[in-house]
Amino acid sequence: MGHETGREPWEIERSQWLQRVRELEQRERELLQQLRTQENLNSKILDALPMDIFMEDAEGRTIYANQATYKRNRLTEEELLGRTLYDFFPYEVAERFRRENLEVWRTGRLITSEGTSLVGGDEIYLYTGKTLICPDEQTGEKLLLGFALDITDRVLAEKSLRESEERFRKLVDQAADSFFLMDGSGQFLDVNRQACLSLGYTEEELLTMQAGQISSFPAGELLRLHERVVEEGMIQLEDEFRRKDGTRLPVDIRLGLVQVGDKQMVLALCRDMTERKKAAEKIEHMAYHDALTGLPNRWFVHKRVMECTAGKKGQAKPLAVVMFDLDHFKVINDSLGHKAGDRLLQQVAERLRRELAFADTIARLGGDEFLLLVPGVDTEEEALRAGRSVTELLKEPFELSGQKISVTASVGIALYPRDGGTMDSLVRSADIAMYRSKELGRNACRLFAPSMKDEAKERLRMEVLLREAIVEKQLVLHYQPKLDLRSGRVYGVEALVRWNSPEQGLVYPGAFIGIAEETGLIVPMGEWIVREACRQCREWLDAGLGPLTVSVNLSARQFAKADLGRKIAAILGETGLPPNLLELELTESTVMGNPEEAARMLQSLKELGVCISIDDFGTGFSSLSYLTRFPIDTLKIDKSFISRLEEEQANGAIAAGIVSLAHSLHLKVVAEGVETQRQLDFLAAKGCDAVQGFHISRGLDPCALEAFLQQR
């Protein structure tokens, strides 16, 4: 058979062997291809990783690096492979890496680290790891496998976040408000610096505490507040925190939810309300108190009366409303100035505060009007006692700029509930009673009576009519003759105002002068009287009836006007009356109210050339030293002494004394109110210079006076 095929056995064996070799070669090629494919895949995988992968031998030479390593270090394969750390890094950095490598070679464990590295002049942050591997178990050769991850972005982000948190923390710690971060139980988890400062605790102390330990809210209420925050997201409330020292801190609180990780926390923003509350209290105090005196004002009185009368009908406690104003305060203001008037009001207020402890409320209603509320007063005697305490209190003079100033008050009293059920009605009733005190002579105290309402209405009606009378020129002057006792001749007249009312006919001054003084109408009225008297006197002079002096009474308000001298001079210029024929009469009380200022004013008037007379002399408390200083020409004995000359020997002695005193001072003496021949004879015997009164003549209109003069 072998012969037939032409092949020898060895040839067949050789052929089979060659076939086996070819198969093995093919298998080897396939395995090599698979290996190359796997290596290529591994290389691609390593090159695709976003981190440096490298291997070093025991000598520290780089034997492998992936593409990321080349790219980050900006090196080629030729520049990197076979090189050591010292070829790429500064010595200090290379040394640090070398120490890490030696530790890996020594221990065989994985070592990781974070640090900076300079690449192309740029500083980057790396996370590195190194360990040992044994790629060939047969040889047992070990290599150092390392990786380096560029964490610059993460580190910078963390740094930025950290800086942002630090800035936020600084802002929070520098904030004027307190911050508290709490969990659901109210446990403080974080607080800012202001919270510690406001409450007096350290941060460590506060972080061991709960909200209930500083809040005035009970535990149950705090729980409900937390539920509200969860439901509404944010709520606002006010509270008073307890400080470490036990004092209270008023705060405005805003509670809101914040997410911290996977937990919901409550953030409390608390603002110190101390200054705001003080400001609110100050505003409230200003709203209810008088700025000048510090006393409660009308609004406070309104509130207090409502509180005092708040009981049920029939159960409200009695209350006295004592209202008063200072008599002739306008004169003080006009003569001494408003600053002096303000100082007087302040001194009155201080004296009231100091002395009237029985009053529940002492208030200033405005101007020179004051009011007392005295609860528990249910009898007229008690009420009058309270009112009279005011007049007694004011008896001691006040001192203004070194001068002693005496003031009196007119007091009116209303009782609750008898005289009114509201603040307005009670004050109105007390006001009516106060004006009744003025009408009855001032420096007095009166209880309200229902009949006074009609009187007040009549007074108001009279005021309106009086204003109209001035505008409509319904005022007229009558003139009362003055008789010289030595010559028996009428040498002058006193101008007396009358109101020629369309409704009431001729009205005498007693019915309207008081109203004119209280309302200030006395000033324009007085100016008209001076002008009309001067005009009429000049007319008589031109008609050959004279010369006659004309006396005009100046009110306290007129005398207090700084421009009085200028106006008198202007009137004399307008009318052409010689100044020596005008006599200005002032009451003793008017000039003694402020003697220093009165002396200056009288001197300025005297320089105009007019005569000065002190009216009603003997009824006041004139100091003889002041009489010698005043540039006066005449003293007029008050008619109260003259009317009782025949009944009381003392009055005759007083009249005689006044005559003697006046003559010793080289002053002329006129007695007014002479109604009988016996009175006239007595005065003539005592040396009185002149008289006037009904015994000589009543006040006469100009025509009647002319006839009277012609008859004499």
C-alpha cells in the first residue's frame, strides 16, 4: 500500500508533524492577536480614564503612562519614559513624592494623598494613590502603580464654598439681629455672636439649651408655634427673652423653615425691640403729656376720665374735676415776654406736682389752664377743699429773673356723675364754674351749678355782640367832670365807655368789661377809647371849652403791650391834642404786678409829656419805695374809702393819710366816688386837691357835658 501511494511512512509522519506545527503557529498567531487586542483594549481603557495612570520600576523610572499623564504634564512618550521624579518636579516636591514611594515599597499598602503640583507654571491640586503590583508572578518582579486625579475644580469649589460660608458666618456674627438654628424640639444647634451678646450667654452655653429656657412662651405654646411654622412656612411674633442676668429682652421674632442636609430645621431671626419700645413709649408719652411742663395733657385726661368712670351704671366711683387758670396771665406774658411766661407755667406745674399729692392726675390743658382729677370726692365740701388748696398753693410768690411775681387763680369744679358723664361735659362744666369765679372777682373757687350754663350762654352771646359793637362802632364815651377843690372849677374829665346796644340800649361797663378783658377785646377797645377821648378833648379845646384834661383808664393788658408808647404818641399826633392834657390812669394792682417793668414803661410814657395817675389807690399793696420810683403825677383815693367816710372813722383816717402821703411825695390827690356834701367838705378840710363823683355829676355824653360846663 505504501508503495502504491508513493509515500513513505516517514513522509506521512513528517507531513503530519508539519501540519501540527502549522496549527500551533496559527494558534500562537491567534493568541498573540488576542493579546494585542486585549493590550490595545486595556491601553484604550487606561487612556480613556480622566486620571493619570503610571508605573515605575524599583529604580523610580517611569516605565508606563497613559495619555492623561502625557497630556496633563505636557510631555511626550520619549520625554517621560525612563525618567524619574527629579526630572519633572522641583526638588522639594520630588522629595515628598519619593518619600511616599519608599513607604509604598516598604509596606506594600496603598497610600493616598492630596497636594499641589506645578504644571507649566500653573498650580493644580492632585489626589494621588500608589501601590505595588506584580505583573509577572513567575519572576516575582514588582512595579509601583500610581494614579493622580486632578481635583483642582473640586478643591477650588470647596475653597470657594468655605470662603462663602466664612463670609456668611462673619456677616451673621456681625449682624445686629440674633440668629438661632433649632431642631423640632427647640434645641439650639447654632447661634450667632449677637445672640450671645444679647442674652449674656456664651455660645457653648446656648448650644446646650432649648428655646423654652429663654422664651416666655410655655412649652405647649412653643409646640404649637413649631406646628404653625411647618404649616405656614414663616410666622412673625413678639416675645420677651430672659437674659442670663434675669432681665427681659423684648424681641421681634421671625420663624422660618430651612433645609439642613436631609433635615428640616427652624431658623429664628430675632430683633432687639428695646430701642423701638423706648421710642414707642416716648411717642406715647409725648402724645399724652405737655411738652412745656411735662404734665399730662388733655388727651391723657380724656383717657383717665374714661378709666375712672368705667364702672357699670350706678357703680362708678365719684370724681371731682378741678379746673383753673392763672388770673391776668396774659399781662405777665405781654410785659415780661413769653419765655418768662413759660418759666412761670413750669414753676406752677412743679409746685402742683410737689404739693398736691391727693390728686390722681395733674394736667395742663393748654395756655395757663390746668386741671386736677380727684377720685372719691362725693361732697361739695370735699370738692371745695380740693379747689381751695390750689388758691392757697399759689399764695407764695414765684421768682422770675430775680423778680417776685404773685399770681392768683380762678377755680371751677365739676363733680361726676352729677355735672357730666363724659370728659368733655365735665370739663365744660368746670370751665363754666371757673369763669363764674372770674366774674365774682377772681382768686376764687366755685362749684358748677346748672344755672351757670345759662350764664355761660349769655356770656358767649355778649362776647359775640361785643365784637360786633367794636366793628359797628356802637361804643360811645361819657365824661365825668373832675372838680378842683381850691378853685371850684372843673379842670378835667374822666372818659367812661358805654355800649349803645341796639338790643339793650345803653349798657354800662360792668356788664361787658370783664368779657372784654378775658377775650382780649379790651386791647382794641382801649385803643379806640384813647383815640376818641383825645379827639373829643381837642374838639373842646378848639371850641374854647378848656383847657380840659381827659383821663383814660388803661387795662392791664394794654399796659403790658410793648408798643403802647408808640401807639399813644401816634394818637396824640393824629388828634393834635397837647400831651399834657392826656392823663393815663392805671390801677395799683396793674403797676405792682411787675414793678421793674412798670417803672420802665411809665418812664417811656412820661417822656411823651402825658400825665400818669394811679387809680383805686389804697386797695392794693403798694410799696412806698416803688411809689417814689414811679414817674406819677396823681393818686386817686378809691371810692370804697370815700363811700364809708361818714360811717367808719378808720376810712377817714386812711383817706387823710393818703392825702398827706401824696403831698409829701409832691403828688396831686383826687378822690373818686364823692356822693355827698359832707364827704366833699371832709376831703376839702384834709387838703384833697380834687374830687369826682355823683355829687358833682354823673358821666355825661359830650353834648350834656358842654351844657354842664357852660352852666358853671
